[in-house]
Amino acid sequence: MSRMRALGGAGILIIVLVLVACGGADAQYVSNEKAGLFVKIPTQWKTFPLQAGDVKPDGLMAAPEVWRVGIDGAAQPRRSDFESAAPDAPNGVVEVIPIDSTKLTSSPSLGMLRDLVTQTTDPTTGQQTASAVNVLQDEEVEMGSGFWGLRTTVQSSDKEPVRLEQLALFDNGVHRLYRVTVNCTASCFEAHANDIESIFDSLTLRGS
């Protein structure tokens, strides 16, 4: 399952806003205003900049790059949590991935988004192979301004199963892929179901 999560380097462009209600903080947001992405996460979770990408460069000759932020719900969050194959506390990634249509090997599709969590890469050959996961949920999603994609939950068949949920959407012109993932052991996932559900339900995308 650790192969399902790509990690990057240092980061910028992260705006974490704290909403105050009744005198106390009740939420925080991970956002990228250039890409029009906003996700609410629980206040006790911590964010980690994983990759600093300018997904909408000002210069025509500038190449857009992936923007990626880690979110961690552990009691003592650490960067190493994102390297665990079976985390016992929920963590995940919020990312915006620029798409170069000239490099796509097939047309953008729901199947392409599903493959992000149902296939893995063989480290010796680099080829995509089917992984040993069970698909628990696979729901088509459409949002305003033409965003479309898939919400998928998979679970490994290991002795200690790991569950991963993904919400992945293309923009209307298929210039970007917006992706939110959260994973941990199945028992952990169920124990934190309300927090995890609220993260996915909070995703807001604004056309830009």
C-alpha cells in the first residue's frame, strides 16, 4: 500500500487557515489558491509540505510542477509516518498534479483514476501490475465548474489489512489532477471514520 502514495520534497504555497467559532478553533484548511483547492482537516492533525510545485506558472516557458502536502492524524505526527506501509494512525496526501496531454498514453478516464490505487509499479521492471487489494467503494463524482472523477476505497488482503481512500478529479480541460488520499490500518480507519469522511466531504474546487 505504501506504493500508492507518492512523496516529494520541500514545500511552499501552503495556506493553513484556522476558523474560530465560539471562542475556539474548530477546523483548519489546507489550500492552494492558484489551483483553487481547499480541504478542511481536523485541528489536531498536522500538515507537512512534501513538494513545492507551481501548478500555474506565470511565464509561458515555465514548466508547472506537482504541489503536494501531507496530512497526519497521529498523536505525535512525523514525516516518517508517510513511509509506513501500515500506519496505525491516519495520514494522507493532498496534491495538485499538472497534466501534459501530449504525454498521456491513453485518454483521461475514470479507469485511469481507479488505477492509481488498484495498480502498483514493479520495482524491478517499472511495469504496472495489479495489486492485491479489494475495492470497497467506487463512486463517480462530479463537482461544479466541470470537475469530474472518482472516489475509491481499497483494502489490502494482508494479515493486517490497510485501507486507503482516494478522491481524484480532473478539471474540465484535463489540465490538472486534484487528489486527496487517506490511509491507515482497517481498524484505525474505522475508528477515525468520522474525521476521514469529513475531510473528503470538505473538498472544494474553484475553476480558475
